[in-house]
Amino acid sequence: MTTIVKKDVKKFMRGLRRYYDDVWRLPKSQYLKEPDFVVIDPKTGKKVKVSFVSLDDGEVVSVVYDDIS
């Protein structure tokens, strides 16, 4: 189930980059078909899909994202 987060997109992405080493913009990634988060900037209306990529043991190894047009 996708979680909707209403927050400034730039601040949200900076926070992800601070805590995760690998944050990638991958527009056609299979992981973004069912994203973990959709971040919506309440001021501008900009939307971003975000998914965490994890190993079988649950360790998060990467974050992928893309803008929603």
C-alpha cells in the first residue's frame, strides 16, 4: 500500500540522501510500479514516487524515485 506524504519534496529528498548512500532517479524502474511513498508538495503540487529497494533479509540497499507528470 502506497503512503502519501505531504511535505516539501526538496527537503524530503535531502533527508533521504542524508541517511541512504544510494538514491537514484530511475524513471522506468520496476520498483516504481507500486511505490512505497508518493510525496506531494502542498505549495507547488509537485509529486514524486519513492521506493526502497531491499535484499531478501530486509536490509535496504537503495532508494529509487521519479517525478510524476
